[in-house]
Amino acid sequence: MSAPKRYVTRVRGAKDSVPVDIEDLGDGTFALTLGGRRHTVDARVLEHGAVSLLVDARSYDVELDESGDEVQVLVDSEVVTVDVADERAVSLRAGAAGFSVSGKVVLTAPMPGKVVRVLVAPGAEVTEGQGLVVVEAMKMENELKSPKAGTVVEVFAKEGSAVEANAKLLIVE
């Protein structure tokens, strides 16, 4: 048994985040407190990688695809994208989020590298935190995210091209 660990979750498109406390009870069983309600969860990883969950005596087969702090969850033939962050990550985000971004924003390369993928096209509506461009630098892929919700008005980045530090990649308005 371990002390509960707190996570903060937000379903993509939802306005509010929800705290979730997870306590490992051992042998694949967890106590999950969500929205003030405690649930007992029995989790088993299946041979093909999906997870079988028994939540308060109701059975679910769930497939998960993790990408950074985001998890795509397939349950009951529906895919939901959830941002999941532990308390430390939430504190770091809060320290960096003391302002809101408005107006035209030029997304630039943080360091020299190579554009691996461009995830949006001009005219695309984007949400705050949505991935826009993937740049490889120092053998690591970095997904650059939108600092605000808005519309992509111009894309300068081209897949496979080299970029210098502070090179314009795209504009969100």
C-alpha cells in the first residue's frame, strides 16, 4: 500500500480540470478518488496491451496511447484525450502561466534543429496547448505547442528543413 498520489486531469475541450487521487492497494488494485467520490479499481494488463478495468464492479476494456502528459483513452468505442499531470508538473505549469496570451503570436524554434513534422495547416483552428510543430534538436524530438487558442494564419516551417534558433515556424492569431 502506498500514500495516495495526486494528479490533475483535464479532458481535451473541457473548461475545468479535475483532481484525481490514486492509492496503490497492491496486487493491481487501486483506490481512486475523483470528484470527491472514492472508487475501487482492479486493473489488469491484457496480452495485446489493452487494460481490463473493474471499476466499482463494472467492467471496461481500455486502450491507452500516451504522448507526454496527454493520454488518448479508447473506451466503449470512444476516444477521449486527457491531459494528466502530477502535482509537481501542475506547480511548474502554474509558475510559467502567470499571463495569458492575446493577439498575434509568432511561434519560433527554441534552438537550431530540423523540422520533423508540421501538425497544422494555415486556417486550422487550434486550442491552447495543442501540438503545432515537432522539431528535432540534439537527437530529441520537441513538440512545440500553441500558447493560445486561435487560428493558424501562416506556416513557415517545412518538414525536413533545418531551422536556426528563433526562426519563425508559424503564426497563430
